[in-house]
Amino acid sequence: MNLLDFHIPEWFWVAFNLIVLILVLRKILWKRVFGVLKERQDMVVKTVQDAEEAERLIAEMEQLRAKLDEELEAKTVEQMHEARTLAGKEFDRIVEEADIKAAAIISAAKTKSEQERDALLVKMKGQVAATAVEATSMLLRANMDSERNKQLLEVFLSEGEISA
């Protein structure tokens, strides 16, 4: 038999076998192969979608982080301002309290000084009176002979008791 000879019954059986083989392969393999290819395609599409979603979430998180950073900085500035204000008020309160205490100390010192001055004046008056009496008594002792000196002494003593 020659390869170039064309015999219809043989070609019919070859064509029939080829069609049966294709149908069997299609029934058994094509669905599985296309199923695997479809699964891989779906997996690739899902991976791409997940990657896009992750990129979107990362962008949102970066925006949120930037916003939170701005809010945190604003809060920090506000808290620093509040702390400075409170510190200023506390400083003013402490200075006012110190002024009040200083005024009380000065007042107490003035009162004590006036009391000491008054006590010294009384003491000095007593010493002046004692010195005057002593001087007078010395004069009188020296001149005790005369009657006139005795009368002056009595007048002086009586006046000293009245004014004292």
C-alpha cells in the first residue's frame, strides 16, 4: 500500500477515531485543564484585586496617619499653651501670696518697732525722771541748810507726782 493512495474506508475510520479521541479528551481532559486554568485565572484576578485593595488601604492609612499627626501636633500645641497659662497663673498666685506674707511681716515688724519705741520712751522718761530726781536730791543735799531749799524741794516733789 502506498501512502499516497486514498482509500475512503480507511480515512473514514481514521477520521472517526480522531473525532472519538477528541470527544473523549474533551470530556475528560479539557474540562479539567480549563477548570485549572480558570482557577488560576481567578486566583490571579483575586490576587491583583487584593493587591489593589491593599494599596488603597495603605493610602487611606497614610492619610489617616497624617491627619492624626496633625491632630496630635495641634493638641500638643494646645496643651503646651494651657500648661504655660496654668504656670503663669500659679506664678502670679505664688507672687501674690508672697506679697501678702511680706506685707504681714512688714506690718508685724512696724508694730513691734512701735511697741519697742514706746517701751524705750517710757524707759527713757523714767530714767530722765530718776536722773532729775537724783540731780535735785544732790543739789538739795548740798543746800539742805536753808529753809527755802526745803520748801522748793517739797514743791518740786509735789509737782513731779502730779505730772508723773
